[in-house]
Amino acid sequence: MIPILAEFAIIGKDLSLLENVKIIVDDTNNIIEIEESSREIHNNVALIPGFFNAHVHAADIGLRGAAYGSLNELVGKEGIKHRYLNQMSEDQLNESLKRAFQEAINSGILGWSDFREGGIDGLKPYPVEDSLYHLAFGRPSNRELGDISKFSNIGIMDVKAYSEGEIKILLKNINRKSQKLFIHASESLNLRKTWITDFGVSDIKWSLDVLKPDAIIHVTHANMDDIVEMSKTKTGAIICLRSNQFTKTGTPPVESLVESGLPLGIGTDNAMFSKLSLWDELHSLKNYIEPERLFSIATIEGAQLCGIEWGISKRNTNFIELQIPKHVQVRDLKEWIINNGTEKDILKIWR
């Protein structure tokens, strides 16, 4: 048994702030006990839940530093990313994923939702299955839509990904009880405008009416009508602010999304141009969302969007041991994490 002592800890799915905490883990790092110590602990250590990256494309990390251009040039069907992935061998895919896993874990991301291109072949087993809690979203090819039971979850590129007939096949075969469905929408302003012209509704509204997704990614150009419709169906929104800034596609209506009460998550998006760090996302979003809610979105809420129970508990051992400054008080812990914390403050990852 290993005792872990901390001056502060953020515990459970309600993210309770506790002082003088002792966590006991066994030899396999499973939590056996969580208790408030009877004596004061002054070790400048805080225990916090691991971050959950609600949307990432991990496999393209090998293009880091070499991917520039418009959104379509980067991630379009004939873009840089797809040309790169299409010529990648299985060994190269595994090496890319190992690199992405390590970068994520080192930064405190202990769970993620990963979009994998290339149909069923793109969903090759992860190289280190137990190193990070992962949810894989596959992108079925047109020929694979008739048998999507092989896909654990479905991730759709955008509203133009499939024809009307193919959409009907997908919806007929998806198992809503066991398969999540996420889609990118309103990331591209041009696509949004074209869709409104052609169909009379936004790509977000069309997605809600036709696909009924569990979450919509980006919503960069969502308006209040879109957000109201998402609220009616309790459809989640995943914010990828740094990605939108890199691709120059715009800034999502973060304040409106927060005020709406929608379930939210944060994603780093494509690893080829966004470092796998939720610290960086937190620093980018801190002027839009108050610290308490932002910390929740980066941990509990993002995981819940994917149907995953999160937070430090006997059922979840994924947590971070942080070094904190002496002046930080328990009431200020989340604010300090949002404004000042970095991966350099990590003492140890427990998983």
C-alpha cells in the first residue's frame, strides 16, 4: 500500500475541494481509500483529476511543424493530412500514436476522444492499450456504412461527408445504446453559408434534425438559434479554440455556449498543429469562462460527453500530483490552475 499525502485535493465527480488529504493506493495504483487526515499537511502538493481531451486527431502528429495553409488545405479530403495518413503504414501509425500518447500523458491528459480517419483500417489497436483512457471514433468509408458494428463510435467529418442515401444507411445501422456519434459542424464559414443557401437551415440545425449527434465539434460560427436548438436536445458542444485560431476559421461563441447550460468539452483537435496540452487550452479560454466551470469542462464534463465517469474516486485512479506555491489557498486552487498552472508543475501522474 502506498500513502499519498496532499495539502489540497479536488475529489469526486462534484470536484469537491478538500484539505489535508490522504489517498492510499495499492501496488497497481488502484485507490483503496480517500480520507481527510486528522493532522495538517503542509507539503505544497495538490491532487487533481486528469484532464480529458474531448476531441483530438492524434495520428497526424508526425506532421507537427510541417502543416500550414487554409482549413481545406490542411484537413480537406485532398488536404495535407489525408495525403499523409493515406500513405502511412501500420507501424508508422503505431509510432505516431505512441508519440501522441506520451505527449498527452506528460501534460496531464489521462483520457481522450480520438477521431481516426481511414475507415476500419484506421482503427488499428492502440499501441499501448492501458496507458491512457481512450475512446476511438472511426470514420466509416462509403462501403462500410452497411456494417458499422465494427466501429466503437462514429466520427463524421462534416455534413457533406455522405450522400442522403448513405446517411439513411448509417442511421439504420448505428446502435445508439452503444455507439456515440459526433460530427464537425460550423467550423467552416463557407460550408455553413452554402448549407443555409442550399437547405434553408444551418449545418448545425440539419445535424440536430437528421443525425441527432451526441456532440457537435467546433460550432465556431453557431448563432443563438443554433445554441437554443442544441439546448433543446441537450447536445454537447466541444470547443477547440486554439485549433480555430491556428486555422483562422474564427472564434466560437464561448460565452453564449456557457450561458446556455449546454454540456461542454474542450478539444485540442489536430495534433499536427496543436500541442496535446489542455493547460494551453485553459490559458486560451480563461478570459471567456470562470475558473470553476472551466476546470469542470476540462475534466468531468468532457468525459461525461463521452459517457465516461471521471474524477478522483475509488473507481477512477487517473489523477495528477501537482506542486503548488506556498501562497495558494484551497479556495484559490482552481483559479491558480487555470491562470498559472503548467505541465512543469506536475510531480507525478497516477494511472
